[in-house]
Amino acid sequence: MNDYPFKSILLATEHSNFDAGAERVAFGMAKRCGIPLRVVIPLLSNAVYEVEAPQLVLRAEQAAASNAEKLRASAKEFNVELDIQIRRGAEAHQEIVAEAVASQADLIVIRRRGNPGFLANLLVGEMVSKVIRDAPCAVLTVPRAAEFWQRQALAAVNDAPASSRVTELAAKISAACGIPLALVSVAAEQSAQTEASSCNAENLARAAAIYPQAQGRVLLGQPVEQILAAAKEMSADLIVIGRQRYHLIPFSLGDKSIMQQVAGAMAVTTLIVPA
């Protein structure tokens, strides 16, 4: 099966150094899919700012227009056509999500982190976390050094509602790209191994219907630790995981979800899938 699962891809970028990986991967996906790539460049603005600092507003708009032209030049190297939208608003994540809704995107491609500032300990950038939280579709977070995957896909599956969708997308991507796929389930305790094995077998059957080469693996231990260890062992360059509901408190660096820890702990592109 070689039908790629994404038909409408939205790249969210400010064309900074932190966005380089997301741009590279988005261009590669659009080329493989043979479809135009929609791009949104969020431009922070509000009514007070526009009245009180018109020169700064003009400078920001000129920079955004210049970045749009640079993106078009980069896309030509991939033979990819871009449809670029510059959206102005008080919150970058709101403009990105609004563009995803307007364009009926089924995937948002975005950097993992921007300039960390005093939030340097965040595993996933604040703006990106808000996009993940509010997006109507899957979100691909891409470290800046990442390339388009070509080695191994790892899908983390459990009994959550999103796991069937995680399995389906991971299998379709792996089939289209011809890379190995491992479905990993983790039992935190030995008493949970039977349930984890059953869950893994169910999802493996679902994946095998799409991509017969898919394999399953059940591990024992802490989920984040085991998923990351498996990804490192396999040299995975794509991780697929379900989106978890969480309360985003940007200035609190306390407990983080499994999703956030997996997406932020390794320099590996991570696809976050809603149920």
C-alpha cells in the first residue's frame, strides 16, 4: 500500500533557525504526496501596537514578506508549490489553529521549540504546546536538525482511544515510505503485562492489514523510559503517539504528560495524533 495518509498539509513557520527542520520535512512530505503545501506565517499584532508603533509594524510585515519569498525559493529545490498565508493576531498559536481550520488541514507541521528564553526547561515550546492542545488535526513536531524519516517508525500504543488512529497513521506512513514499523506497548507492572500484550496484538493486527511488515513489542517499566529506550535502540527517526489532554500552564515546569516527555526528550520527529 502506498497511499500517503495526509492530503492537506499546513506548515507553520516563522522561518527562523528553529523552523529549519519543520520546513525541510514539510517540503519532503509535500513532494512525496505530490500536493501543494499550505504555509502560515504568524505575525504578532494588535490594535494598540499598530497605532502606537506603526514603524515597527511595517518592519515586521516587511520581514514576513521577505521570509515568504525565501520559503518559495527553498521550496523550488523540492519542486513544491507553496500557498503562503501571513496571519496577524495577538497569539501565534491561535492564528496557526485558525488557518488549519480554514484550510481543512489534516496535518500541521511545526518546530518543536523556539528561542527558549527563561522557559529553557520546557520540553516542547509554549506556543507549540498550545497548537497541539487546540489543533483540530494531527501535529508533527520537528527538531531543527531533523531530516525526512528513512530509518524506522515507532508507534506507542495502549488502550487509549487514540491508539487505533496512531496505528493506522503509523502503518500508512511506514508503508508509503518503506521503513520498518514497531508498535510498542508498555506495562508499568507485571500484573499489567497481559493487558498490554492483548492491546499490542490488537493494534498489530490492525497495522498488519495495512503494512504486513509491522512488528509488535511489549515492554515492562516506566512508559516514557521504555519508549525512549526502544526508540534509541531502533534508531527511530519518527515516533507516533496519541494526544493526551492536559492543562497547559506555561510557567509551571512540574509534571508533564507522557506525550510531552516523549516529544521533547529526543531529537526525533514526533507525530501527535488526536483520537
